Amino acid sequence: MKRVEITDKAAEIVKQLKTKHGDLIFHQSGGCCDGSAPMIFEKGDMYLDESDILLGEVEGVNFYMNQDQFEYWKHTHLTVDVTEGRGASFSLEIPLGLRFLIHSRLLTEEEASFFNPK
């Protein structure tokens, strides 16, 4: 069971970025600007600490979310997608004229009991 997945279109962009930049990470904070959008960085370019939670892996890339943001999203399943348009971030897809975004839905009862046991 996965908490976070990725669309085929977004996976293709991640593959391109991995070829160009090597190992990558996704991070979704709760900050300003595009901070609430998923951003992708070269591994090591984003400082992670105990406030970042690993939600899973998409296309071989770890997906982290800040724990404050996670409190709002812990009842949801996330799907990383990509759309045309420039975001206001340092995410690696921006020079391609693209930006990652999240589609979410509530967890099913089975997923909720698996991911958020009481």
C-alpha cells in the first residue's frame, strides 16, 4: 500500500531530471510561495531534519513532507502530477516550463487503518 504515487506524465519528467541531475528528493513543506507544492531537488541540496517525514518513494525518489504540513494531509492519499506553467520555486522542473502539483483524496478505511493506526 502506498501513501504517495505519481502519474505517468510526472514520472517521465522525474526520469529526465534524474538523468540530468542524478539522485533526487521530493519535498513538500508548508511554507510560503510554492512551499505547499511538491518540489524536487538534487539529493543533498535540501536540508532535511527531524521535522521532515518520509511518506514513500515515487519513481525511485524519496518523498518527504514537513511534519506540520503532514498534520493537515495525514488523512489523504497523494498523487504527484505535473502541469505546464512556471512555479515560484527552486524546483528542478521549473526551467522546463513545468511544475509539479499534488492531487489528493481521502484515504480509504483500509488505508487509514494501515497508515494511521490508533
